[in-house]
Amino acid sequence: MYPTQIVPPIPEKKASKRTQRHVEKRMRILTYFLNDLIGIPEFRNNKMVEGFLKIRDGSTFVQMKADGDKMKPNTTVDHVET
């Protein structure tokens, strides 16, 4: 939807270790990612991002993903920062 916006990379998931320490570290890393993401006005004010962050069940996610797949990406650039 935002062809000129750089999205922070999503941290990789290492499923091999599931200790409490690793879970807490993963939560911290994901918190940093989300803070970086919502620091970008286009994403902070986006209803799809807001809706995704409020999902509490799998069926809502499936429906929201289907709705998002139907959306057309922006074909024009509204704002560019250097």
C-alpha cells in the first residue's frame, strides 16, 4: 500500500528454544519492532495495522487478511522523504 515506505524488518523466529528467557527476549524484540512500526505515521494511522494489532482470534485474522488482499495498492506517491 505504501511503495515508498520502508517497513522495519520483522524479527526472525527461532522455534527451537522455548525457555522463559527466550520467550521474554522475543517479546522485547517484537516490542521494539512494533514501536518502530507505529513510529511511522502512515502505519500508525492505518486502520488495517490497528485492526491487526487488536485481533483476538484466528477467524478474525483470516477475514481481515482476505479483506486486505482485495485492497488495491497505491499507484501514486503522496510524500517522499530523503
